Amino acid sequence: MRAAVIALLTLILTAPAFGQAPTQDHLPGTAPLDLPTPLDVAMVRGINRFAEEEIALSRERRRRHWQPDFSGAAAYERSIAPNRERFTNLIGVSDSRRPAGRKATYEALQGGANDFPPAHLESLPTFEGVNADYQLVVPRGGGEVIVIPDADWAPEHLTGAIPGLRPEEQVVRRLAAMDIATRTLRIANRSSEFSGWPGIRFTNQSHREYLYRPAFELGRHIIGYEVQKILRAVDEIEPGQPVIVWGIGEGGLLAMYAAAIDPRIEMCIVSGYFQEREGVWQEPIDRNVWRLLDEFGDAEIASLIAPRRLIIEDCVIPTVEGPPKATRERAGAAPGMIVTPLRESVEREYQRARQTYERLGAADRIHLEYSGSWKDGRCGTSYTMEAIGAMFLDRRRKLEVKFSRLDGDAGQVALYERQRELVEEFRRHTQRLLHASAKERDKLWAKADRTSLAAWEKSAEAYREKVYDDLVGRIPHALISPNARSRKVIDEPTHVGYEVVLDVFKSEAPGSEPVIAGGILLVPKELKPDEKRPCVVCQHGLEGTPMDTITTDPKSPGYGPYKGFSTQLVQRGFIVYAPQNPYRGKDEFRVIQRKSNPLGRSLFYGLSYGGKTAMRVPPLLPPRPATADRPAIPGYCLSICSADFNEWILKNASTEDRYSYVFTHEYEIFEWNMGHIANYAELASLMTPRPFMVERGHDDGVAPDEWVAWEFAKVKRHYDKLGIGDRTEMEVFNGPHTINGKGTFDFLHRHLNWPKP
């Protein structure tokens, strides 16, 4: 990707009068700026610090979402039903499952000199195009333990059919020795063999990350998909039979989430996963759940299981030091680690969960079991095995079990093919969702009233609020005093430039420092006393700085994409503001998204992201007249999106197009359920009746012309139908990913009523 991925023009209504063109070392009405750290570094560090403070505060804030009724089990279930429904939606459990008993297919397992036990591979149709693949050590029907292994373990590891686990870790073999039937789920692993598309590129993303990316954009999640597979197995268990779910490592996450959703699960065993979750942003990105920590930590999820039986095993799990190693041929994965939870963290979160059980009079139904030393303890303690056995008293079936090993290449090929099909089923499902997403957005926006411009403006408010709340996310803090500081950094014959820094907001954490906004303000020297002029906000792109948009030196790296368009505009008489945006520093800024998503926020929650901001911020900030409660808000009076506008959902969710972010290192780019909320056409419609323009180079590699034209055609139709077709246009030019500065400049002069030079 180019260093300057995006360029943007946004316009605010008017600029303040300075009294006269300032020429001193700082702007009138501001304090001198003393910022020894580069602005971009200070900004990114400050936002990261703010996000971490907000995560720490989220634990206490979660209480506002909960109104539990502890007067009895039935009353408690009713009181937490809204929380359970929200949790179900957050992890993307949205697809209708196939009914129980429907066309399950079985395959006898063979291996070595002996057959496997009376075991089969079972494929349960789960939802459209997706099957749940289980290894059964069980006659069909009856009670059983549903086992979910860690992501890097296959079901065959838990029987010893594949080497790698010690006998005490082969929990399926141990349960079989107790005459207890099992059904073991195969889940997406953390290898990367199938993470890509032939003819485009392959990546070093784990299968879980590769599946997470497009699903997240479409309101689904690899977690939700696999929880559905667990619940599909629960559907198969005969009423009255024990229902136990046991997960280890990644499987512990899935088991706990499944039990939180489905009250039919009588006992949940979580091995090596349960702990404080405030560090989830450091874990693999496939564990990123939008708005999770705003309402749910592990203790709150446990409260959705209460008063049913919950056993937490503090035990060693497979560690993940990061994604598969990047190579020249495979790259693009997000960072993320998994380590065995610290005992202190497990204990603290357990005590929080136990409080709910105690208030329900069910303290004996939650148990924390230490499996041994922190470095050596393994899952499947004697306490756990005895607890499972007690659930099966008088219900056990004598299993004639002879385990054999899957030796040689044939066994490895079989496992390889099973994982390949698992990944491909999920991939195909997300692509079906992608292809249907436009129709789903049409249904959502069908209630917008387009009978007149006034009717549209009124009905659009509900959609503006939905985009703000569900897609961008809001900061719950009021703006603080700006404490404006400035210093002169440019002095040219036609204009002067000041680096400006403002305080924006801060968290409620003790000692919190303000999050800052800053950039370079360019002011024409010809500005007359008390004169007001329009202000053009000129955004830089990925890894850029304000000076990239200002420099007129053809040898400067920033000149190629931007052509000094900030300087061109100030020389045309506009006031220009070139903000420093926080998308700089590679992973230093990308983790802001990781830290913000669990609180229901994004990089757009009041900050900027180049051309993408033109599609999000101005639509949400229209000019507002004064009311009894607030002064007038100028807002943005028009928006121009350069080198970014396209079929955005396709670009984020396609696994079959080379333009897709699924294959790139921009792991922070995905926005929860955007595919079913608003594409660029819908976002642009929220600019109405304000002018909106697209600037597009034929050779821009962001997307093909066809994608851009397709999406803009919807915008043009919308403006035309409302009788204001002259307020939107697209200029296409022969050129690459760059500012063209011809039709866009004319658009500015025309709609801002500012004379051309």
C-alpha cells in the first residue's frame, strides 16, 4: 500500500475573524505552544493512554447495564434476558440453525492396526452451508460431554490418535475409560495454510483471523459461528439427558459463551481461559468483540450461566506468541498473544463471579480448581472428572474402546482436508452474506422519507444516530476547555502557518491527561480585520503528517500524492486547517482500534482517518441552529472524498478480490456490522442537503472504477430525486492515487461562494 493511502477535503461553515492577519509567534487568543515531542507521537500516545484508562474504568461502569433480580431463579432469568440477548448479538449468533436430527452424516474412523472405538466423524448441518464436525465416542443419542479443544488441538489429539498430548491431557480417552460418551468439536486452528485466495495472495493470518475479518464487517464472528456449532450438538441431545460442555484454551472461551447463551447446558467447564479480560486487546484479533467490555467481562458472562454449574480450571494451555511467521510470500497478520492466565487474575475474576452465585444461594455450583503449579498444571483434574461422573450416575453406557493412532501421511492428509473444508465453509458463508448485504441495507433504509427535502432531513436523523452509536461509537465525556496553544511554523509571502494544539476530552481516571487534537492552520496574510472566510480542512493519509499536504517541494515524499493542495488552497484565499491524525506509527496507532472496539468505539469517534473521515465525520456533524440548551454549531457544510470512495463493504469483506483489506496489514480497518448498516452511498446520503463530491483517478489502486461508479450512482440518484442533483458530482481523471485539484477546487469555490483567483 502507498504511504499516503487517503486524501480528503472537508469544509466547515466559516472561519473565525482574527481581527487582522496574525504574524506573531503564536495566534492571538492562544498560549504559546511548548511541545517537545512531535505532535503525531504525542497524539497517538495520549489516545492509547486514554483508551487503556477507559478499559480499566469499564469494570465498574458495566453495572449500568444490569438489573438482576435475586428473588428467585425464574425472576433472575427474566431479569438477565436482555443482557443475554445483547451478548448473543455481539458475538454474531444471528443465523438460524438447522433442526435437530437433520441429515447428519457419519464416517467410521480407521487408523493403524485397529479400528477406532465405536466412534465416528459426525457432520451436523448447522446453518446455511456450514456443518459442525464432531468426533463421537458415543452411540447415537443419550447424554454426553461436548468437548471443545484448544484451537491448535484436533479432536484426534484428545484420544491420542495423534501424538502431541500426554495421556493425562487426552481427556476424551479418560472420559471413555469412565464409560462416558463424548462429542468433540473440530474448530478453526491457528495455522495459515488456507488463509488467502489463489491468484490474489496468501497471508500469514491464522485461519481464525482470516475468517474473523470479513465476518466482523458483516455482523458475524468466528466466535459466534463456533458457538452455533456447539449449540447444534446440544440440539441433538435427548431431553432429560445430561448436557455438559467442556472447553480447553480457545475451547474454554467457546464453551463459556455457549453456556451463557443456552440455559439447556447444565454444566460448563472452562479450562485455562477464565480471567480478567481487560487485556483482550493484546490477544489475537479474532477475540475482538465490539462493545464486549462495555457490558461483559468473564464474571458477567458467568452471571449468564448462574445458577447452573460452572467449574473453572486454572491450568496450563498452549501459548501463542503471535501469528505464523511472516514471509515475503505471506504477510499481513495482526499481532496478538495467548499465555496461561495469571493465577491472581483468575482468582480476582472468580471472586467477582462467585458473588452472583452467592446471592442466588448457589455458591456450591461454582468452583475454582487449581490444577497444579502455574507452569505445569494440566486440565482435567480429579475434581472435574468426578463432577462429570456424578452427572452420569446410572446413565453410563459401557463403551468398548480400543484407541489406535493415525500414523503416517494418510492421517495427516485427512486432518489437513478436514481443516480446509472447515475454513472454506465459513468463507463461503461470509461471501453469501456479502452478496446479500445491499438488500439488507435497503430494508433498513426503506423507512427514510424521500418525498421532499424537508421530509428527508427529518427522517435522516434516526439513521444519523444509528450510524453514530452502532458504527462509529460515542465518547461518553463532554468536551473540555480547549486550552488552545500555538506556534508559528510557516511564514511565506502569501500566508502564515501555525501549529495548533487543543485539549479535547479526558477520562475520569485519577491523574488523567487530556486527549489532544492538533494540526497546522494556514492563514492568508491578506485577511482583513473582522473578515470571515470559509475554512477548508485538508486531511493527510495513512502514516502522513500535515506537512505532507502543505509542501510544494517536488522532491518531498508528500508532494506526489498531495501536490501541496493545502498551500494551493490558502493561496486561493481560503483559511486552511491541516490536522495531524492518529493513524501513524503502524501498530502504535492500530492498537487504538483494538483498545476501543471492546468499548463500542472506533478510530472515528471524534478523530480522523483521512478520506474515510469524509465519509463519516461530516455526515454526522451537520450545522445546527442555536436552541435554548446549546449555541449554534457550525458543523461541516460540504465534503469532498478524494482517492477513497468505493464499494466499501466489498472492499472490506471480499475474499475473492485483490483490492480487499482481508489480505492486507490494515487489521484495524474493519467496522462491526457495517455491511448491514451503511455503505458509502448511505453515509453520503446523510450529507443531504449539503454538497458532496468524489475525486477519482482512473489508475487509483484503492478500487476499480466500476466499484466507484456503482456506489456513486446511488448517491447521484439520491440527490437527483430530492431535486438537488447539482450539489453532488464526481470528477474522474487520468491519474493515480493523488489529489487532482481541478474539479474539486471549482466545487469549493462554487459552493462556498468564494471567488476564484
